[in-house]
Amino acid sequence: MSLNTKRISHSNQHEKDISIEVLRITACIMVIIIHVSAYNTYVLPPETFLWQAMNFWNSVVSSAVPIFFMISGAFMLNPNIIYGIKKIEKKNY
């Protein structure tokens, strides 16, 4: 499966997929929100609205770490080769 996305290229760098870079920046911001909201859920009493708001945001952005794993997986696979499960396991383990 191939995505038709814009790529940026500099003379001394490899081509970069803009959508992957935007996803990586978004995931970085999500990790920051996780850390800020997690700290506040430990400090604030659970009855307060602020605690509930922090708990909500912590739940919303909790997919940041799986996004990083998916980005890493996208870079590990060669798009020109069709991989089977056995070949991926053999290659990585």
C-alpha cells in the first residue's frame, strides 16, 4: 500500500515524507501533554474539574507511544518488497 504524499528533498539529505514528519511532531506534542497531565492527576484531588480535564487529555493523547512504534515500523520495511509474517519475524528477531 503506497501513500501519495508530498516529499521534501534537500541536496545533502535523503527525501523525507512530510506526512511522517507531521505525525512525528504531533506525537511529540502528545507525549508532552501526557507528562503534564499525568503530573497534575497525581497532584490534584480527583473531585476537581481540573483533575477531570487532565485525566481526559491524558486519555485522549495516550496513543502517542503506539504512533512512534508505527513510524519506526514504517521506516523498517522496504516498500518495494512484499513481506510475510515469517520473513518479518526472521528479519527482526
